[in-house]
Amino acid sequence: MQTSISYLAQDPIFDAEKPLDTDIPVDHIARARASNHSNDERDVTVIPIVDAAEWDLEKHGSCFIKAETGLKAEDSLTRKREVQKDYWYEIEALLHENFPHYSRIDNYDCTVRKRDPDFPANIRTYTKVEQPARRPHSDCSPRGAHMNLDRTFSGQQMFWEGKDFDVL
């Protein structure tokens, strides 16, 4: 199926400031803006995944790992700071088990989000839990991955520059 996806553009403004986007009204604040995002529309082909076991990281650029963790869904939303470290250790162990050829695994982003059950009929500004992002915002293409790593792990280029790595 052909469709388009609106990505967060890799704008040079992010060299000077972090991406920001808020639902909080800022009209009353001089020179304030609710977002510094710009879109990068891309035409894409979407194909169904018939058998997740056949989906290969090397061939498709992504894969599925079926596994059990000790994380309780409710805890991930109500006690996220307390459980995040333990959950990450479980995820890291699963990744090492499934990808033993990786010498290093770092946590790039581990955000639990849950769509408000009233979406899209009632879009609330404030909810108890983080909502799914409205657009893909992590460009993991070869060019985008380098830019994101440079921003996320500033000063650590020696660990990834000129080396083979994957963003999972």
C-alpha cells in the first residue's frame, strides 16, 4: 500500500535547541512558540507482516522479539521512574541474548506511552500518561542515526563514528 508519513524534519535549528512541541497555550507569552518542528513528508510503501518470525533485522532493518518481562503494564504508567531501570536491564539482557554479536548496547530511548481511550473524539491537553508521538521523530536512516547519536551521546563519537552499529 502506498501512503505518506510526516516525519520530524532534521532541521539545523536542533543544533542550537532541543526539539519542542507542546499543547500548552503560549499565545500570551511574547516570542514564545508552541513548537519548533517542521515536517518532512515521505512517500512510503507499507507491506503487511504475515509472519513475524520471517522478519529479519539484516534484511528488513527491523525485527520482532517475543519475550516475557517482569514489568507490569500498570507499573510502567504509574511508577515509571521506579521500574524503568529494572525494565531496561531486562530489555538489555534480551537484546544481548538475541544479538550476541553486539559488543555494546546503550539505552537510546525507553518511553512508555499509552493512547488516551477517548482519542481522537476528545483530545485532551493533559493526561496522566505520555501519549504516543504524533509523528515519527527518530530518524534511524544512516544519515539520521548519526545526527541523533551525535545529539544524544554528545562527546562520545569515538564509540560509534566509523563503526558498524544498529539503532534498535
